[in-house]
Amino acid sequence: MTNQPHPPTPTPPAPELFTWEFATDPYPAYAWLREHAPVHRTRLPSGVEAWLVTRYADAKQALADSRLSKNPAHHDEPAHAKGKTGIPGERKAELMTHLLNIDPPDHTRLRRLVSKAFTPRRVAEFAPRVQELTDQLIDGFAQRGSADLIHEFAFPLPIYAICDLLGVPREDQDDFRDWAGMMIRHQGGPRGGVARSVKKMRGYLADLIHRKREALPDTPTPGEDLISGLIRASDHGEHLTENEAAAMAFILLFAGFETTVNLIGNGTYALLTHPEQRARLQKSLAPHDTATHDTAAPDTALLETGIEELLRYDGPVELATWRFATEPLTLGGQRIAAGDPVLVVLAAADRDPERFADPDVLDLGRRDNQHLGYGHGIHYCLGAPLARLEGQTALATLLTRLPDLELAVDPAELRWRGGLIMRGLRTLPVEFTPVG
């Protein structure tokens, strides 16, 4: 009897993308795409057709490819799709000239100017204020024994932090919190609310920059705010215009708050659903000195690698912001036409087994962790040091001050915000022993 060849194993059907089920756990769908259609053309919920890039090697190539422009002017879009890419409301609010939307040489000039103001040293000097804000927010619910960590902690912390860093007066910061809340709710607010909030924020920042420029002393003062630094920053005698400074302040706020909300929210959720990793981190944060049995500073090494692992495992940015092919190109074996939008799926690339061992396992001590959570190439996130500082401070303080923190609902009851670029929880109800 001759051996009959085995029929080929049928390819499982393509998963449905952008449903509520997908939003809850997109990783199985991304695993299917990585294996069967790593560069995949799909119709997005907005109606715009785009390519999704899901493998790590392709993603890294795409993020650094100069033929993939950030400028929406290169989008070969039908009229009905205009306004369906980028940040809602930015076109009407004259916000298009910021680092997420431009290419070299303008990007090079602007980034160099902003980098002069937004330095790692400035972020490091801001650490005590981030700790103070973190403690104040926890004080607000610690005695109650329960909280929604998104609305009461993860959301207000980066808003107040970036407002302080930018130099928004304290009396105006609640307005910023309201505008930011409208932007983060997306579909949950009134129609047109996002665009109105963007416009109000843009108008306020333009006015604030004008007032600060008028009153700016000749020499910088210690602890000078970031907006004053943006006004001062010059390159070969060239300064940011007020429009550029306003767009830059806005994008630092927009890109810097929702990503950090999600980093803290997703990170806390991951720790609460991985008790062995959470216990490992708590143990490392307990002040101790094994040699003398005296109390000493906690070991922050696991916190530092842990933040990177949380960014990789379930990061705050699911898809990198829009890119548009300026000429025909091949990516992952697919021919992409000039004008086509390309979306790099960071969440899929960061779970690629070709790059990360056991990618679906959360390991806070993971060493070889060149994740793409903050991008790659010339558009690598300028605010990453601030986000890392806020994420580390928030998680370490939560776990130290509320050591028996636990979810107050079944994980299946949690809802994730609908949206294309960001990944974050709507709410995160928790319980703990009240502390005075």
C-alpha cells in the first residue's frame, strides 16, 4: 500500500480585527497576522485602508525607513478620508507642525530645538515633584480601602506632572484635566468634543507662550519651566516660532499624558494578574540590607527592568502613529504603493517569538529587551525618560504603600478603550486594606 501524501493543513481563518473582543485581547489575532500575513492590508473602522506591520524585523525597518513619511500630505486619500488620520481636531487647530507629523529637515531642526529644552537633566530634577504628586493622589483614597486607579491615579498624575513641567499655572490645571479627559474618552464624549478640547488647549497654550515670552528674563532661573525653555531654545540663532512652540507644547502634553495613563494602568493590571511577578517586585522594593540587617535604600534594578518589560508585554501604544509611503516600496514581501498608509503594530512586534524568548510570558527581570514601545529611529519618543520616571514612581509607590492591593472585579468585567493608536483600560477598580 503506497503512502498517500498528507493534505496540507488548512490555514485557520483570519481573525476579526477591531471588535470589542479584539480590544480586550488583541494578541492572539496579532500572532495569526505575524505568522500568516505579517504585512496585511485592512480596512480600519474609520473606512481608511492601511497596511498593518506585525513582525519585529519589519516593524523596526518601517519605523526607520525614510520612504515612510510622517507628513499626512503624502496620503493618497479620497476626500471622505480627510481628517481620519492623525490626532482628532489637529487640522482645525493649526497643530499640524509638530514632531509626529513632519520629516527631515524640518523634523531635525525642531527636534534639536526641543531637545535643548527637554533634557534628561530637567526630567531628573523633576523626580521629587513626581513623587510628591504620586503621594498626594494616593493620600486621596488610601483611607477608603478602594479606588478606581485610572480616574483617581493613572489619569491625573501625568496631567498634573506635565502641566507643572510645562509651567501651566496651578489655577489653570483643572481646565487641562477636563480637556484631557475629553480627548482620552474619544467615543465616550459628545460629538465633536475632542476637536473642541484640542482647540481650547491649543488656544490656551498659544496665549500662555505669548505671555511667558513677554515676561521672560534675560537669563534662565533655576528650575525654569519647559515652555520658557522652548522659547529660549535656539539653534544657530534660530528660535521656535510661537506657533511651533504651541504645537510642540501640545504634542508633549498629548503624547505624554495618555501614554503614561496607559503605562500605569496596563502595568498595574499586569502585576495584579501575575501575582508571582508582583511579589518579586514588592520584595525587591522592601528596604533592606542583608549584610547588616539594617534598613537601606530599596533595590531599584528590578523596577527598572520591570518597567521595560511592562512596556513590551502590554504597552500603552498599540500602533505607531501614521506613516505614508512617498514612493513604491516592498516591506515584508508586500508591495506598497506610493500614498498608502502604513501602521506599525508595536504590540505585535513586541510579542514576536523571532525576537523575544517566551514573548507571552511576563518576566520583570528580562534583560535582552529592545522593545519598540517608544518607537525607533528619528521619531523615538522624546518624552520616554519622563514616562519611565512617572511609571516607576507610580508603581513602586502603589506597591509599597498599598501592599495588599488587588482587583475589585473579575478581569473579564474590565473594558478597554476603543481606539486605534493607544491601548488602555477605561477603569481599574481595586481594593486594599485602608491606611491612615
